[in-house]
Amino acid sequence: MSDCIFCKLANHEIPTTVVYENDLACAFEDAEPQAPVHVLVVPKQHFENMTDEIPSEVLSAMAEAVREVARIKGLDEGFRLISNAGAVAGQTVMHLHWHILGGKNLGEGLIP
């Protein structure tokens, strides 16, 4: 049994607000949103970040989740997709995750 919080959230061991999921990925609301829409997309299998060898089907499932979250949340005008790799980059949970940020004009900077 993993102690990883994102593993537990993605596999429904801890309750969360799921926006979308498929067999390999889960998208849920961020607990500390940085924009009106802030959803995390995580693989159900544990990978630390994008530097791991991630099977193409997992990345494809995550991309599908991003598209579906954008559709569900009405982000047809655009959104920002962010993934931090390592503590120096700001990664605080060492489980691969993509942030989908939107619902307002985010401007040109990386931080909304």
C-alpha cells in the first residue's frame, strides 16, 4: 500500500471531487485552487514526474483527461497546463501531476 496522497486520491482510497477519470488517469479538483478552475490530472499508477519512463498509454490517458476536463469545465477559450519536475521546480507532491488552470484571463506569465 502506497503512502502517496495522489495515489490514494486517484484510486479512491481518499474522497475527492473527481471531475473525470478513465482506466489509467484521474482528474480531480485542487484542494488549494490558484484559479477559478484548477484541476489536477494524475496517473493512477505512481510515477514521480515527467523524468520517469512513463508508458505512452498512460500519457495518452492523461492527455484524454485534459481534453475532457477542458470540455466539462467550459475552457473552450483556453487554459494553462503545468507540470513541475522536482522540488527545485516547485513540485511538492512527488507523484506526476498536471495542473489545468483556467476560468479567467491568465495573461502571459506562468503564475496566474
